[in-house]
Amino acid sequence: MNQEIGHNQDVDTDDWQQDKSLKERMLHVYTNDFFSDVVFLAGEEEVPIKSHKYVLCISSPVFVRMFHGSHAQSTRKETMKGEDKDLEVIRVPDITSEALNHVLTYIYSEKVELEINIVFNVLYAAKKYLLTGLERECAKFLEDKVDAENVCYILTQAVLYENEILIQTCESIISFATADVVTSEEFKNLDEPTLARILQFDTLKIDEWTLFQENWKSEVFTFDLRTAQ
């Protein structure tokens, strides 16, 4: 036994392996493309982003089915030549490379630094791969960013992604700042289903919503505000 330990002392080690947490080592492996066995082709540009099946599978049941389900066993896999082996290909034209990088960073480290211009694509990917923790991070980020100017757009996205916490936050903002909301540019671009949903909020201040009638007199859709009382 002692001879084996002594022999192992001759093995070269790297700084990233020593005195680092598991999350730190995992993130280092991801960011440096070490030991990859799968590659995502992200966005319409098909930007290659390497990853590891094992890490993906322990993070999401979607990847378990993708790599080990019955369909995976019977389907011919697409591969791409790597430096020392073939990598299985996953095409994700619906997720940008920037958003996917945020998703994978979260998978490897449980940390994410979101930005308003990509948060909805990250949220989309989180729902697609059943990453509930990342969904919560996206909702928390948006709760801090929502205001009277953007609440209508954020509400449409919250409904699309079925995020009830974010929907409730939007309802509170719309109820509190109704006059500012109905004069915003995003309000003028609302689709009919979201507008109808807003009219059903119990906490709307009807007096303030006379502004709503003025804004929509010339629009294709007209609504009787008396139904909101």
C-alpha cells in the first residue's frame, strides 16, 4: 500500500484540482472543455458548446431520457469529431449560445449571472430541461427588474412560461401604477389575451383606467371597461 501511495506522488497535478470545491472543479472542467463527450450546436449559427453527459443527466431528467431512454437506444446518433474522440451532437436552434452558456454554467456551478437581454431565453431553456432552480433564479431576477414601463411585456412572458410568482408580481405593479402602465409603449403593443387578462385583475383602479379607453379608441380591439368593475 505504501508503495502505491509513493508511486502516486509522481503523478502530475494541476492547480484547479487541488484545494478547490467540487463546484469550482466542475466549472473549470466545463469552461476549459476537459473530458467532453457531447457538444451542443446552439442557435441558428450552430455555435459549438461542449459538455458532459454525466453532468447533464444528474441535473435534468430530460437529458436522462435523451441519452439513455428507449428512443435514444433505437436512434442513430449524430456525432462530431473532437480532439481525441467523437462527440455526440445536440442541436438547439431555439436557444442562443449566450443563453445556453448561462444554463450550463448554472448546471455545473449552481450560479448564474443573468442579463435582461437574455433572461427570457434562459428561462425558456430552464423550462425545456426542467431546471426548476434556474427557473426560480430567472423569476427572482425579473421581479427586481419589473416596472411600469416593462411590466406588460414581462407579463406576456410570465404567462407564456406559466410562472405564477412572476405573474403575481406583474399584477401588483399594474394595480399600483395603473396610470403609468397604460401610457407605456409596451401597453400599446399588448396582445388581446394578455389585455383581457389584465382587465380581470380584481385590484385595478377603475378611475385610472379611463386612460385605457382613450388609448384604445382607434385600435382594432375595443373593450367595455364596465366588465372590469
